[in-house]
Amino acid sequence: SSDVCSSDLPSVNIIVNKETIYEGDSVKLSCSARAHPDLIEFRWTLEDEEIMEGRGAKEVVIAVDRDFNKKRVACFARNSIGENMASYTLDVKCK
């Protein structure tokens, strides 16, 4: 709706710092979220397993090898209304 003060679930995007990911790279994924009321917390998962070092963090750095190819990283952003998520599937190239 166009009501500026309406309460909404977060709208979430994942931003990746590399166009192309090669095995052995460290990849930084940033969770960009807008919400009203403001965000309370972030969490990250890799193939549905929580990434513990990403708990509460807006970004996470993953050292990838070829085993990470086609694995799905997801960021969950929660505010007092509820939780929303965005996901990104890793495409790892061999060196």
C-alpha cells in the first residue's frame, strides 16, 4: 500500500560481492532489507543449516570450494511483524 506508516514484513535482497565465484574464493554475501518497523535480526542458512557466525549479522563471508556448487544460501530478516527471506544459489567455477 502507499501508506508510509504501514507495517510490513521486511523486503529482503542478497548482494554478492563477486560476479563469478571460483573454488577457493571467499565470497561476501550481504543481506539488504527494508522494513517498517525496523529490523530486529538477521540469520543465515546454507542448505537449511544455520551459519552460526552469521547470526545477527548483515553479512556473511563464506570460503567456497567445489562442494559448495549449487548450494543455497538464504538470509532471513525478522522484524516485529514477521520474517522474510531471500536466497542465492552458489555457482562455483573450477579454477
